[in-house]
Amino acid sequence: MSRQTRFILLFPLVFAANLMQAQVNDAGLWLSANLEKKITPAFSACFTQEIRLNENITEVGTIYSDLGLSYQPWKRLKIEAAYRFLLKRRLDDTYQPMNSFYCEASYREKFKPIGLILRVRYQSRYAEAGTSEYSEIPKSNIRTKLTLKYDTDRKIEPYIYTEIFIRLNTPEGSFFNQLRACAGIEYKINRIHKVDLYYLIRKEFQVKNPLTDYIIGIGYFLTL
């Protein structure tokens, strides 16, 4: 790998990490299983189950279940819409049910050996009626994610990404409230099985006690 290529891959991660000066730190573990079923060459159905542990990996903080459809009109562009049901741990150790919907578009470009993926997602989340005084107020974000992948022409593919969250529906107006920086490796076992191992730093902004999470993630992907 050339010096220029290493700089392109590492600069976004180093830059984002240098911004992260937290008042509260935590360690987490994210575990996910992802299933994609091809309906036609362009349409797919997708399901994801994820468990996120926090409090220094001692308790289950959030459980996600996503069900969606994706459409790929051509090789470089992919559009997806999904429903997400989640359980989020409260301070009293009960779990608050929430509903979320999102739609996104991803565009891919390749400057060999670097692959670039830009994803923009609109996401809106609701607490179930009666479970919170804010049940009727959705929490909506625009999430912009830029991923750089290094094509090794082998089963192992390293990558980095940065992602920013912009909160939309607040009395103060829109604001930047979360930043993620991640480095990982995808390992393609064969045509249908893939494993993802990554390290992610997540930083909150515009809150009284901003939290920084240091997260290890493991994902499994099955494509049929």
C-alpha cells in the first residue's frame, strides 16, 4: 500500500478521533446478524437483528430488529427503506419499546484500489404511545456516511468510515449531534457468507454530558 493510499484511508479516522474529547466514556459491544434475500436481480428483502451492550459491556442497552426492502436500479446506486423495532434500556432497568422508519440512498464509486461509498439516510423514531411524555414527538435525523474501502482482490477487505448525525425536529432548529468514526475488516467466507469485525468511536454533541463510546463490533451477513 502506497503512502498516499494510507493517508487517504487513515485521515478521516484520525481527524474524527482528535475531535472526541468526552466528559463521559463507555465501552460497548455490538453484535448483529444480517440476512439479505434476492427477490429479483434489482430487488432484495433485508432483515437485521442486533444487540448492543454498554456500561463497559455489562448490560444489554438496546435491541434492534430491522425489516426492509432495497432496490438497485444500476450497479452504483442502491435505495432502501426499512422499519425498525427497538427496545431501549431505561434507568430503572426496564425496556422502552420504540418504532423507527428510515429510507436511504447509497452511491458507489471506485478509484482503484480505493472504493468510495456515500450513504444518506433519513430516519425518524417514535416511542410507543403512553410509554413516555414525548411519545408523540418523533426524533428525526439526517445521517451522512462516507466509507472508504481498500480493494485487496482477496477475501479480506479493510475499510474506514465517518458518519455525522443532524437532528431535525428540535425547538432550536437543526443541529449536528453525533459523530461516528470506524475502522474495520470484512472477511468474505464464500459467495453467501461474510463476517465483519470493526472498532467504532461514537461521540455525542449538543447535550449536557456528552458521551463517547468505544465499541467493538462483530457482524455476520448471509446473502441468498
